[in-house]
Amino acid sequence: MNTNQILSATNSYQTAEAYKKPSDSKSANTTAKSAETADTDAFVYEKKSADKAATNNPKNKNYVTLSKENQNIIAQLKADAEQRSEQLRSLVESMILKQNKTFQVGTLTDEKMFEMLRKGQVEVSPEVRAQAQKDIAEDGYWGVEQTSERLFSFAKAISGGDISKAETLIKAMEKGFKQATKSWGDDLPDICQKTLDSATEKIRNWAKQAEFTDELTSTAKDAFETQAGTSALTE
């Protein structure tokens, strides 16, 4: 497989801005590409204006009420993913038409587009190739760190901060990568597996840290209750 072709064309070529975590900005700005919009059927999430009957249904254990901040993060990530998907298609269509002016754009299905990219049937300009290499670099927008951070941010937001959903989120993410592999028609480049591993590690570390914090809070609470009881008895 000609990985230069996928790495060149998978970035829809505009220079991308780094993802800003919620702690860096009041409204998160960025993205998630195909696998980043992995299967989220494991969760039911709705805006606060949703039907109260559904929200209060104790039988719906997967129902997650999201804060406005989390709703915004999800909306921004999904919108950016859709935009970049359209940019990718436009870029590929443009490159194909340059080398084959009789090509009918309307016949370009996703499967056909990925096949042409995979087999190196799309001529990539030096400028696009250079931008691709920049974007997949360690500090690039599609590099492992930034892409896995976007995946992690989406997972954390859609869970509503519930660490008990961590492993379910990881399984959903893995399913998304498998679907992407199927759509691509061959094994994805190594950078994709590294991104998946990094995002998985981020999610698990988040869950462990949150669990540890809860344990400390519980211990402190117990200690305070004991101290309060002792003080009451000695008054």
C-alpha cells in the first residue's frame, strides 16, 4: 500500500489549528475524523430541553444528561469532522479531474475514492504532499497526539464525565477503527494504530485518576466524620 498517498490526501488541505482543550478555552474548537466519530450507540445523550419523561426513566441506564459545555464540545468535534470530510472529497475530486478530465465526479463513491487513494491512482502535487507530512508530524493536526486528544475529548464529553463508561467508550472507539479499516479496504497506516493506542491510554488514565480522586475524597470524608464524632463525645 502506498501510504504516502493516504497520508497526503487524508488531510483536506488547509493548515489546521491545534485542538484546544476545554481548560484552554471556554468553547473547545476542533475535530474528529472518520474513526473519531466512532460508534456512540452505547450512549443516549440529549440536550437539557429533552423530554423529561425520558430523562427520568430509571430503566434507561445508558441515558446521559450532558452539560452545555459537553454539548458544545461534541457539536464542535462533529461539525469539524464533517467539514474536513467534505474538504477531503473536494480535494480528491479536484486531483482526479486534473489527471482525467472525462471523469464523472458523480460516480465517485467513498469506496472508489479510498480504493484510488490506496492504490496510488491519484496524483498528488508536491505542495499537498509536503502539507500532509507536516500535518501528520508529531506536533501536527493529524499527528498521534492531537488526534488522540480529540478522540479523548469526545469520549469524555459524551460520557458526561462518567468514568464507569471508560471501557465501553474504548470498545466503541475500537469498533470505529475497524469500520474505517473496512472502508479503506486494507490495513490502515501504522499511525492509526498508534493513535488508537494513545487515545485508549488517555481514557484509561482519566478513569484511574478520577477514581483515585474519589477514593481520596471518600477517605477524607470518613476521617472528618470520625473526628466530628470524637469531638462531640469529648465536649
